[in-house]
Amino acid sequence: MSRTNFETLLEAGCHFGHLKRKWNPAMAPYIFMERNGIHIIDLHKTAAMADTAAEALKQIAKSGKKILFVATKKQAKQVLAEKATAVGMPYVIERWPGGMLTNFPTIRKAVKKMATIDKLTADGTFSNLSKREILQISRQRAKLEKNLGSIADLTRLPSALFVVDVCKENIAVREANRLGIPVFAIVDTNSDPSNIDFVIPANDDATKSIEVILDACCAAIAEGIEERKAEKVDMEAAGEGEEEAPKARPARKRTAKARVEKTEAPAEEAAAPAEEA
């Protein structure tokens, strides 16, 4: 199933790479030609590799696992946040917190701290504090929300990472590589694709280009989530069907009281004729 096509990618400007002098030789297999000192990316390869990546993302989502989206450059931040939120996936669009994957328990503590502050606000503990303390805690809460709010629901390490601009997000890529987490990425001609598991060669500087590829990938993730829900419904229906099937009635156990009554009954019947006589 083709999720992207040559024309759509061309209109979005996905084929524009960087200046020739800024290129990374490892990207040579994905470069179609050079024009006016700028490398042009082979969009046929982009379309095929985007489809491969989308299919892999769909399977991850279908298994109920999380994919962490990462893009801290201004061209990608807003569009990535919208697309990730639409499919219920966590994302990082501010600064990448160093050790977020390799030191995940510490990041979870910070997220829990945010939840604790919310709890204090809800139960009225805040009203007993001074204005200065309330201001300090509120500022701390706002800072945590800005950096970690989007990953509050990420209770365990993600099963995959989706990165826009591997040069800018090199720390995130290195952490994922170290933990063996597969990395999906939009890779431009100035980047090194060797540490990326699923390379999508495309322009990572234009918002339109990023949006087109994210659309294809997020549509696949949404499909995976829907298929998972459908399977759950089918399994539940099958379970109910089994319960409704007629079962052989088990032999009823007689209670001690019933056994006593049965043994006493004949004795009473035998006594009756004797009285008549």
C-alpha cells in the first residue's frame, strides 16, 4: 500500500537537499543529482522508504507500544506536536532532556513531582503556604510542564523513536542506539544515516516537507491503533460467545440436610400403617 507518491512529495519540496559543500557522503545513495550547487534527493526512494517506515510504525502501534516523536527545530515543532497528539503518542519539542532514555527513572521522578504539585493544589494544601512558596512551586510546575508535559503518560521506555533532523537531535539518536531502540528519521543530505534504522531521505528544513511525511506515518499509526481496538472487540465477542454456549448441567450435590430428610421420610411412612392397625 502506497502512502505517499512522487507528485505529493515534489509539491511539498521534499527533494531539496543542502548545498553540495555541506553534504555527507554517506547520503550518496539517496541523491538523484546536483543542481545549482544544491543536491536533489531521489523522491522515488523517499516514497518507497517512507512506506516501509510507515508500515513498521503501524505494527508497533498495533502491538500497543509507544513511539516517541522528537523535533526541537522551530519549523517542525508545531506540526509534530499536532500530529503526535492526534494519534496519542508522546513527543519532545522543547530541549531534549539529556539522559531521557538512558536515565529514564530520573525523568519519571520529575514527572511524578509534577503530579504531586497538582495533587497539593487540588487538596488545598497550597492555601497554607506563603505567597513566595506558592510562586516558587508554580514556576517549577510551569518549567516541568514545558519540558516534560508531553511525556507525562510515558510510563516506560518507548518502543521506537521518530526524529526530525538527526544532526540536531544527535543526543536522542545516540541514547536510542545505546538502548537498542529502533530510530525512524527524516534524514537530509547533510546528515549521517548510518545510525538510523528506518531512513526517510527528505528535506528536513521545510515545514511542508516534514508535514507530508508525518501525515503518512501518523496515518499508519492511527490504522494500527484502530486494528488493535477491532481485534480486542472481536476477542471480547468470542469470549462472550463461549460463555453463552449451552453447558451440561453438573450433577447437583445433595446437602447434608437433604440427605437426612430423605432417610427420615421412609421411617415416618412405615410408622403410619402401624398406627392405623
